[in-house]
Amino acid sequence: MSESSAQKTFDEVCQRIESAASLLVISHARPDGDTLGAMAGLRRAARSAGKTVAMVLPDRLPVRYEFLFPDERPASVSRFEALAGEADVIVVLDTCAANQLGGLPDKLAAIKAKVVVIDHHATPGQIGDLQWIDTSSAATGILVGDILAELGWSVDRQTAEALLTAILTDTGWLRFANTDSRCLRMVADLLDRGVRLDVLYRRIYQNDRLERIKLMARVLDGLELHGDGRIAVATICREDFAATGARPDETENLVNEALRMGSVEVSLMLIENADGVRVSLRSREIVDVAAIAERLGGGGHTRAAGVQLSDSLEVVKDRLLHACQQLLAEASGRSAGGGGRKRGG
Ligand SMILES: [Mn+2]
């Protein structure tokens, strides 16, 4: 998208949100801190600007993010049609892929004209007639922050806390490659609203239940290395949840643990669920894991992606290992064979 057409889309999104009397805000399934923080922040700011705002979450709200919704939890999918009927504009946050919206895609398709997407993923998808997708942004929370600034809406401490949650979780607390000056400027602005960063960190990352720690121990114990230690595979089967008492929403970030090992270029986490296997992919520097996920029907970013597959754990593992090994071989062929291409470039 050219700069001017991106600006035009941004202006149009701001105008649509401002002119709506009532909004319905939607997060994606398997919700993370970005989609939920962006939702909570947009909702609070829009309410104080006098809008009626409802929220729908097509999944369970992870316990660690409950603090974002102190007065009202997002509604379940069963309430979507009623809430969508009342809304002038439906804002979908942090995805434009229909398969990330749980039971909603067909219902959304019927009212596409009302749907405004705000997202930063490269994965293609068209669920709304108006989509602002800025892949240069580290988090959807930054895009919501831009909109609030443009509209001149009030950003109080709680709104700032919600947007900081979005930005800080999507950047691994400002450690990942997507951390840039734009992101840091937004973080600085939000901090000025009175947020305590250490308190926020403790609330999100030092607030686990013993059951999650036990699951983590079990997962790390079963960690496998492949391809000369460059690919790490962790699996969680149903038995692991049963044995530890941990819940499926307590697996967030476990995929990053294997990257503590210097040799690991790709970390794969396979989680057995009712529909098959959910795969999370992370890469250090060379492999484009979004490309792997996309080939299998998922998506994400170059360094962090995911996909849901309906096969068994063994089949999924073989397929992914094969794909990763192939990409790693291609990458080392490039760096060994010259051609002027740099690693990860
Ligand atoms: Mn995001």
C-alpha cells in the first residue's frame, strides 16, 4: 500500500469510528495480549467519547488478561447477531483472517459493509469492506493508539494500561525484532498517563498458577531437538493438561522457551486440541515461519506464526519438521553459495 493510500485508509477508519453511535469490537480466537488490550483500550476510550460499545470474543478469555475487563467481560459468540444488529460499525482487531474468528466468519460475511478491520499481519484476508492493515506496526495496540490520538479521545490510565498490554506482549516486552522507535514513542506517551510498568509486568508474567508451572516443566522435559539442534519441538497432548490441571489458555509463550538455547533457529510447539493440533512457530533470524504457516492454511509474522491442523500429532510433527529442514537447508545454501544474500535479509 502506498503512503498516501494508507493515509486515506487511516482517515477513513477514523471517520467511520467517529461517526458511529454504537460500536461492536471483536477480538480473534486464541486471544493474545494484543487483540485483547486493543479491544479493552478502544472500548474504554470510545465509551468516554460517548459511544455505546459492546465486545465479542469468539473464545475463552485467558485468566491472565481478565484484569483488562474489570467491569464487563466480552460477550460470547452466541450474542453476536443481536449485538451486531445494534452496532453501526463492527471493528475486528488484530486479524483479517476468517479462520481466526471461531464461529463468526459466515455471520460477518453477511454484514461486510459494517466491518472495519484494524490489523498488522501480512496474512491475506478480506473480512471487511474497510481494512487498515499496517504490517510495519509492532502491534495492533499501536494502531488503536494512533486512532485515539487522531480523534483526540481521552486516554486515561486504564486505557493506557490496556494499550501497553497490547504493545508489550506483542513485542516480548520490547525484546523482539518488531520493537522500533515508533513503538517506543507510543509506549512513552502511554506511560505518561500514569501506568506502572513493573506492576503491569508482574500482573501479566509473574502471576501464573502452579498448574501452569507444572505443565511447563513437563513440556520442557519432553523437548526434542532436530536438525543439528536448530529445530526444537515441544508437544502438549491432552494427557499433559489432565496430569497437571493446566488449561489450554495457559500455554501462551511456552513456545519461546526453547529459544533460550543458542543453537535453536526454529521453535515449534504442538498442542493437541479437540480439532486436531494447534501449532505455534517462532524463529530466531533465518526462517520465515509465516510462510510455513501460510502454506498449511495459517499465518502470522516472519518470526511468529501459527496454524491449526486436523491431523494427528505425529503427522503434524513430520510435516513441520520437513518444511523447516527444507527452509533451513535453502537458507544455509544461500549463505554458503554467496550470491550476496545475507542471513535473515
Ligand atoms: Mn498482534
